[in-house]
Amino acid sequence: MQLSFTNYRKTFGAVEVLKINNLYLDSSIYWVKGENGSGKSTLLKSIAGIINFEGEIKLNDFNSQRKTVEFRKLVNFAEAEPLFPEFLTGKDMVDLFAEAKNASSFQTEFYLNEMKMQTYINEPIGAYSSGMLKKLSLVLAFLGNPQLILLDEPLITLDTDSLQILYKWIEKKYTEEGVSFLISSHQALDLDETLARKTLLVENRTLNLLEC
Ligand SMILES: Nc1ncnc2c1ncn2[C@@H]1O[C@H](COP(=O)(O)OP(=O)(O)OP(=O)(O)O)[C@@H](O)[C@H]1O
């Protein structure tokens, strides 16, 4: 995976919140750190292509704003506080994403079973607890064949068993399929020490790759 930023700039109204002149990231698991309001979600939403910005973000030469179809096949995103239509069931969302991301039924069943979601997956999302909602958004982020998975505060609201399953999924995707991750979290990631990991710090309205 090659992710690059060129003259990236995000403003809300007249306020500049994030600026990245030139940055190149290769395959790894990145822990995105930064204080409240520093711009972590803004960064991840920009890469996911769900907010507009100035400049260029490219993944493997696909420009996120010009080659949107190709780009979005390669990038999956789980929001910090996911919002889904309340009248749909979890299964409806999984089916929608599975079709869009070319995920097999074997793959969807695997993730749903691992997170023990089968008992409520046919219930309307409006009846989900925040942890159930979080697990649904994480399952969706792992579907298909992405090269980059963006997880915004994935650890919050997960119970301890689900946390261990999520860590296992991340480690497996990275080691077996070479999938890279950008994971924003206020707490350290409890991943296998032997995995290549890097830290990205969002500070002073820009992004820096910290030397490990
Ligand atoms: N839709 C918006 N309109 C105006 N300002 C916004 C909007 N979204 C974010 N901001 C501003 O952009 C800055 C970065 O916000 P962002 O949500 O990216 O921070 P964060 O690092 O994810 O914070 P936290 O750790 O609290 O989740 C903040 O100053 C915030 O007020």
C-alpha cells in the first residue's frame, strides 16, 4: 500500500483544521494519536472520501477525488460514532456492504459469528446498544478486499472479549493479507509486539510520522 498526501488542506468555513504538505505512508499499522479536536476524525474522513478537501490524497496512484470508484474499493472505514438508518436490520446493512465490496457470504458469516452477532443481526438497528452498533460498523469495515482499513476510535464501547477478537482480526489481516490500518485511539493499541507499527501524531493542525 502506498498512501500519499500532496498539498492537502481542510478548512471548515474560514478555519483551517488540518494541513499536510507532503507525506508518504507505506504498508503498516498506524496508531493515529492526538488530543481532542486535533483533527484525527477529519483526517480519516478525508482519506475515506466522505468529506471534501483541497489538494490530493492518493492510494496506489488512485486519486481519491478523481478515481473514486477504484479508490473506494481499496479503502474501508468505521466511524467513531456510526449512524445507520434505524429501520434497517444489521443484516440489511451487511448485505448492502457485502454487495458493494464484493464480499462472499462465507466472509460475512465468519465475521458475524466471531463477534457473536447472529442472535440480533435480524433486529432493527434502532434497537441496538452502542456496543452492538460498534461491532456492526467494525464487521462492515472488514468486508471485501480492502488494502487500507480506517478505524476511528474502534476500542470504545467494546466488551473485553470483543476487543480481543478485534485485535486478532487486525493482526490477521495485516500479517496474512498485507492490509494496512490507520487506527485513531486515545488509548494505546494492545497489538502483538512483533508487528510493525508506526505512530502518526496529529498536532498543531498537521500530521507527523513519529520515529519509533
Ligand atoms: N463539521 C464541522 N464543522 C466545523 N468544524 C468542525 C467540523 N468537524 C470538525 N470540526 C473542527 O475540526 C477540528 C478537528 O475535529 P476532529 O473531529 O477531526 O478532531 P478529533 O481529533 O477527531 O477529536 P476527538 O479526539 O475529540 O474525537 C475541531 O476543531 C473541530 O471543532
